[in-house]
Amino acid sequence: MWLANFTAAPAMKFVNVQGVVSPNAAENEPAWPKNSSELDSQRAFITHRVSDTPGTKLWDLGHLGKFDGGSQTKPLWSWAVTADQLVGQADGSVIVRPKAQIRVRAIGGPSADTRYYY
């Protein structure tokens, strides 16, 4: 999933480890880059799609993913089988995020409540 330059209305929300937007911006996942001044090693740029649009689709297109997890929202590991997740960062580096660290990091896009895991 290509994350850079993605825009949505209303705007994407980037969340903290509890899955909510913190008033302390430093606790939230950094927003996806929109221009060259934001190309750093902290911002995700590209990764496999693991997402939940409540009532519509649970997607798991990561390595070994089982693609369609149905349409009912449920805990991530009851429908996703993604192993460690490769995440391309905006500066061109790549990190391997261990399965235990994959969590909701952004909300928005096709619907205001679509959740993206990486």
C-alpha cells in the first residue's frame, strides 16, 4: 500500500499506541509524507495492506496474509495472519516490524473509520 501523498477528507488521523489521537503530537504515529521536506526515517512510505473498514472489509495482504477476513470488525489477530511486516520509510530505508508490534497507526481514507495496521 502506497502511503505517501495520500489525502482524505476528512483528514487522516494518526494515532498513539492506544489507537487514539493523543493531544501530545509526539505520541502519535508520524503522518505519511506529502512533500520532500518530510522524507525521514520516522514516516512510513509503503507497506502491505492490513486494514479494517468496519462493516465492509478486513484486508490482510501482507506476507502469508489470508486476504479477506470478512466484514465484521474483530481483534486483529483473529483474522490477520501477517507475519513480520516490512515497512518502507520515507527516507528510503526499510524496517521489519515484528508481528507483536503491528498495531493501528492511522485511521481514515475510504471511510472515516478505516484502520491501517503496520
